[in-house]
Amino acid sequence: MTRAMHRVLLIEDDPAISEVLSILFETSGFRVAAVDCCERAIRQAQSYRPDLCVVDLGLPDRDGLNFIMQVRTWSPVPIVVLTARANERDRLAAFDAGADDYVLKPFSGPEVLARVRAILRRITRADEPAAVVRLGAVTVDLANRRTHDLHAEETRLTPLEHRLLECLVRHAGRVVTHRQLMREVWGPHQADVRALRVCVGTLRRKLEREPAQPQYLLTEPGVGYRLETCGDSLRAPAAGIISNAG
Amino acid sequence: MRGDVSSVLIDAGVATQLVVVRAGERVPVLTSGTVDPQMPPQRDRAWSRYACALAVCCLGTALAWPLYGRVDAMNIAMIYVLGATLSGLRLGRGPAVVTAIGNVLALDYFFVPPRFSLDIADPQYLFTLVGTLAVALIISNLVVSVRRQTGAAVAREHRTATLYAMSRELAGAADAVAIADVAARHVGATLEAKAHVLLTDATGALHHDACTVGPVEVDLPLARQALASGQSVEASRSREASVYLPLVGGKAPNGVLVVHPSPGQQLVPEQLRLLETLAGQLALALERARLAELAAESRAAAERAALRNTLLASISHDLRAPLAAIASAGSLVAQSSHALSRHRRAVLGQLIEQKAHEMSALLSNVLELMRLESCAGLAASNWECVEELVGTAVKYNQHRLEGWRIITRIPAELPLLRVDAQLIVQLISNLLENCSKYTAAGTCITIEAAVRGDGLLLAVDDDGPGFGTREPETLFEKFTRGQPESHVSGVGLGLAICRAIARLHGGSICAMNRPEGGARFETFLPLAPGCTGDTRSLSA
């Protein structure tokens, strides 16, 4: 990292995990401020002005959701949530409150770093929304509503598919919840998750080489979808594990 | 008895026929359902029957009139006896008596000398008249009682058929709600009324929400009263008279049967008796359902306890071994790091990490299985696309499956499944993990999906050694492993979890050897009703 060091605000009440994550971030070129409760976290978020927050949802004084909602009232700073696999509802609530991504416990160090870096990369690029997106062999020209494959042959997208893709591109790399997609693509009153499934399916057939093993239009089960544009899709690496008993 | 009373009344009213008709009007109303179950007691019906009785008198007289003088008065009496018999056959007791008396009066008036007078000249005609009257009354009485018995037999048969039909359907009903549905339909159809069954909850109390779903308006306090007293309660509000029958089984009250007759109708005693029989049958069926539920619950509890014991015994070893490794490696690094070379520190670090991974996987398996076995139904099910579920599972296991070739054959037109996405992803993940453990890298794993009957078949095939002579079914038992003592980590919960997940979705999973070699796992998941609808159109 040649540019100025990114500042990370780490909100985690388990001292072991907090310690390990701090070391992880510091050795990877970040500056870290670690706090262990919601109240201090909110004060720090105002004074420390972090570039990114990592929040554990279960905090001693208040719920991590509370922190997300409070911060969202004044700041668009990216927020990554630490959550246990079983708490699907919490995860959805976190996205609804304004979280940008999540990491499942038990998580591995490289996974956390990859998620954090992907988000930071996105916000530095977010100023100029890409008009042309490359998804492997397929090029999507959002402005002119055109999609070409490798042989420059045009693939026709229906208006719904186009709107869906556009919505995913706008949040590229980030999880977009089912509810959010349905609201932005179908409108606020026509929420049928079946239509969303079918539309994603047809879109995958047009964009992916192997629709059952997608490379770009990824599923976040129980939560939503994520469009991977950089090609360096996140893998669950076999290295490094950090977890707490809860 | 009542019939006799009415005949006495009518005897008393012989002088004026008008009085007879009026008195006769009330007879069916007083004795509704016992005089003639086939004929509902209605005013105009009674009227017309008595009018018919009188018409039979007139007809007999008209027939006999041309015969007067040619045949003896005795034979004319036969015509009148015939008329009284017919009247008894068709019109019931009251009108039959009217016909008999009217006939004798007509015989006396028109044909017994002196004609056109009720006087009797020859005493022998007195015998004729009394005999005719007696014969006519006896015959009509006999005919009426035969008719009544026939009617009762028909009603009995009807009741038996109703009971039989209902009990046959009740035997097939799966749970209390289905039983209540069947019973409400049968009772409603039999009595031409609206019927509804209110079910009590586990504590035997009636709740308001049990009353709001049915087709009839229910008075909850009355239902509770019926339940508390154990006796049927009749509520007459304005013109409707609804009946509340408690359904009491062996121990606890099971519910209340509410019957609303059609507007303007009332339940006659015959119908009430039938209703009580049906209610008894229904109470028995509900009791049976309740007991079956209790038995299933206790069986499940016993199974859970047994599982917990096996689990504790089995994981204690699998947890202690890696913990020992982690603790010793950790202390080495912490206490004597200066004495360790860079390489050795790295080795110890990797060991800690690997063992922690194993423990974490084991723990999440155990927790998952506990959770699956303890939950009764699906907590979070949604419409999911098979292709997506498979894709997610493959992605999750990418690091494990780096050396394998994965082929997916999933048709585009598969219907959506109503499932818990995370659980199905876990199921497929476990199968893939198994493949990675028991087959050599570089082989092929094929994932196929297709509609089979009313469900979806998801098959995972590999090119490995298969199961050999081993019974594949045993693999699904908890703590069973393909190779009991081996370096492959795990405690043998993966397939048990798969089976628990499949069962939770109302499906099944089985394993078999492929004829061309290798193992095949087939998961069958039922399709939810409505999923085969034209979902294609939604994407347009």
C-alpha cells in the first residue's frame, strides 16, 4: 500500500478476537482503533473518522445494529459486520440498517482482509460509476443498454434483467438484499421472490459460462446477491481461523 | 300413543268435520319426527292431506253410487274399506281415521236405508257399519305402523351409512385439524346445516382464534359452557337455533361441535340423536389423534436423549485430541519462541490452525444436527432456485475441490423449491465434502437435478471406489464413517445431517453404488404446491 494508511475502527467485545484482528490489520498496513462497546464506538466514529468500521453484532451495552443505524444518520462510511452463521435474521437486519458486507464466524484472517480491501477499493472507484462493465467474456454497456459476448454478438436483455443488472452493478462487490433488489427492480408493491429467482436465473444464463457455477453473479444464501466484477472473487481460504465461543 | 289420543279427539269431533281438520292440524307439529320422519311437519302439507282424506270419501261415494241397487250394501262397504286402506297407505294415521269415519258416515247416509239420513232402519246394518268402521280403522292403523317402521328402518340405515362414511374418512385423516374438517363436512351435509368444529389447545382450553376460521358464527361463551358442563347447549337467537355439542374423549375435552341449521329450520329429535352419535364418533377420532401425537412426541424425546448420550461419548474424544495438540503447540510458541527456528514456529502455527479448523467444523456439525433434530418445522423457507443452491454449495467448497472436475447438469426449466436455502446448501456441501474425502483428486463429480413425479431429484455422483459390499444405508446413521479408523477427519455426522435436512423438508436421501463404478447420492425433495405455476412469465 503506497497511499496513506486506511483507518479501521474495530468494535468487538471479545478481547482475544479484538487482539488478533488488530494485529492482522496492523501487519497488513492499516491503522486500527479498537473499542469494546457501542457507546465508545459511536464517540470514536465521530472523532477518529475511520475509513471503515468492523462491527460485532453482539456487544455488551447495545446491539451492533444500533451502532450501524446511528452512524448511518451522518456518515456513509463502509461497515463490515461480524456475525455467526446461524443468525440469518440478524444479518438481514444489519443490511437493512445499512451495513455493506458481512464476515461469518468463525472467519479466517485472509477472508476478513479480502472483504475489507474489496470494499475500500470500491469506494475509491465509486466516484465514477462504470458505464461499461466486463464480466468475463461478456461486456455490458449500461448507458446504451447493450450486452455483447466475446464475438461481439449482442445478447438481448429484457428490461427487467437490465434493471436487475444495473442495480447489481451500482452496488458491485457488495451484497444487495432480496428486498432491496425487488424494491429497486420491481417497485415497492410487487414483491415476489420467485420472480427475482427466475430473473436472476435467466440473467445468469446470458452472462455466465456455467450458470450453476457462477463466477460473477453470486448468491449470498438467505440474504441476497453480489456482483463480482474484479475477477478476484473471494474464496473461503483454508488458512487462518479466528472465532469466539459465542 | 299420541296417534290414539288424536283419534279420540277426532272421534269426539265427529259431528262437524271442520273441527276434525283443525284439531288434525296440530297433530304433526306436536309429534314432529315421531309420527312420520319422512314428512316435515308443515301446515299446508297437513291441510292437503286431510283434504285428500275427504276426497277419498267423495271418490268412494262417487264409485259406489252407480252400483247402488245392483249390488248389496255389504259389497259397497268393501269399496269404502278399500278407500280407507289406500288413505292409510298414502296419507298417514290422522287422515286415515278421517277417511274411515267419513266413509262409514257416507255409507250410512247414502246407501243404508233409509237413504239420505243417518237413521238406520234395519238393525243388521248397524253390524255392517260398525264392522266396516272397525275393519277400516284396523287396516289403516296396520298400514300406518308398517309405514312408520319402514321409515324408521330407512332413517336407521341412513344414519348407519352416514356414520360409516364419516368414520371411514376419519380413519384416514392425519391430524386433529383434518379430522375436524372431515367431521364438519359430513355433519353439515347430513343435516343440511352448517357445522364447525372448534378444537381445544394442548391445555384443553378454547381460544378465540379457533372460532374465527369457520363458516359459522360462534358464540364462544356458549361453546365454553358446553365444554365445561359436558352437555350439549342449544342457543336460540332470533330465528336460528344452533347447537353446541362438547367432544369429550377419555380424559380431556377435545373440542366443541357447533351446528347451525339452515335459516328457518330446527333440528328434530331424530336429527339430534344422530348428531350426538356423530359427535361421539368425532370425539373418539380426536382422542385417537391426540394420543398418537403424544406418543410421537415422547418417542422423539427418547430418541433425542439417546442421541445426546451418544454424542457426548463420541465427541469427547474428538474434541480432546485436537485441544491437547493446540494447547501444547501454543505453550511452546509462547514460552520458548526464542529457541524455535522460524520454520518450526510456522509449523506450530499451522498445526494450531488446522486443529482449530477441525474442532470448529466438528462443533458446527454437532450444533447443526442438534438444531435440526430439535426443530419441528422449517423456520425460514423461501422460494429458491436449484441452480443457485448448487452453485452456492460448489462455491463454498471450492477450496476443498480444487483438484476435482465438477460437472453440473441442471435443466433451466426446473421449478423453484420452497426450502430453507442455507440448509439445502449445507446438504449439498456435505455431499461434496464427502466426495472430496473419499475419492481421489482428479476424478469427476457430477451434480444432476431433474423432476421426478411430484418432487425434485438431486443426484451427486462420483468416480470413486463406491461403497463396496457395505450397506450404504448405514452411512446415514450418526457417528458412522466410511472408513472407521482413518486419517480423514470427521466424526460421521455429515450424512446424518443430510438426512435430517432432507426429512425436515419432507424429502429423503439415499446412497447407492453406480453400475459403472463410484457412489451416487440421491436426494428427493417434494415440490410445494403452486411452484410449477408458470414462473417463466414472471421474468418477462
